[in-house]
Amino acid sequence: MKKQFEFTTETIFPIIVILLSLINISNRTENIFSLSILVSLIGIIGTVLYFFKNPFSTKLIYIWIIAQVIIIVPFLDLSQGFSFKFGFSFATSDEVVGVNFNLLAILLLGFIKILEASNLVGKKVTLKEFRQSNLGDIFPINGIITKRINLNNEKDWLLVELEKPFIYNGHNINQSLIKRKEDKAIKLKEKNQIIFFRLVYNEKDLENTLDKSKFPFIDWVLCE
């Protein structure tokens, strides 16, 4: 059965990227070979790659955002469709130059981690022992990332469906929640990434993730 498209943060933001890029292109048809149009194309390509689950997509969307952060009037303005500027101006012998920061672009940077986490859905990870613990000899254990979850006020936890269930503290564990230490994004095939390892005792608890204590932190583990 084909998965139904859902409007979530992970899907709405890329749609905004492509819409703003198209608006910018339509506003600059008199000069289609401009740097601004190039930035628009980067945004469009990044969005298309994102929906095809290509990890390179987030790099392109990051470039699309960064290109818009600084606006130097009248020399450089790569904002896409809209901008909210603040900055300062100074006069030269020939003209007035404005150095501005695009507040909209700065705010959009906050969505990059969401896209990075979302891009991992459906990917396989291997969890390995970081140090000796009471988890026994369950490692290494493979799993498939199935969902991005906000746990209490902590964003971008990843739900992992484990290939081999195990028993812990009287519970049959087939799911875990992972997140990289220091709030970094998990990188596929990168070795020795230290991550938080929380257990899901009851799948129904995932319906309300405000209470973090339902998902006990067991130990650090390595992820690749």
C-alpha cells in the first residue's frame, strides 16, 4: 500500500524552499543568468533530492539558506522571494552602502537539523557497545530508523526498530530512541559516534512523549 503524503514540519519546509525559489525566478526573468537564479536552482534541486531521501539534499538547502543571510545593498542580494532585513548603512564618495542581515534566512537555519534527522528515516544503523554495562552481550545490534520524535522539549530523537529484540528489566525491547551527543546529527557509516540510548518499554508510550522518564536512558552506545 502506497504511503499517504502527510503535511509535517519535515515536508512543509522543503515545500516553502521550492515555492520561494520559484517566486524568485519569476521575479527575475529579465536576468535568468544571475547568481540569484543559481541560488534558486540550488534550492529546487535540494528539495527534489530531499523527497528522494538523498542525504546530499540538506547540504544544498543549507547553501540555499546561507547565501541569503547577508545582503549588501546595492551589490549583493540573494534573498529568495522575501526578506526581513536589519543592519546599518554608510556613505562612500559615490553612494550609500547598506550591510544587512536577513532575519528570515537566519530563522530558517533552525530547520536544517530537522531535515537531517528526517533524511535518516528508513536507513539502517548499527549500535555497538561503548563501555561495559548491564545491557549484557546484546551488541552489536542493527536497526532501522522509523521516525523522528520530539522527546519532551528535546528535538530530533530517532526511533529505531531493532532487528533482534532483547529482554531488559523484564521488558521485551524491540524499539529504542537514539540521539547523538552534543546535539549533532547522526552521520551514516561514520564510525564511533557517541549517542544516547533510551529504551521503549511500551509502544503506546510513543503516543505521548512529554514524559521522558517513560523511556529510560540506559547508557551511551556507539552508532555507525
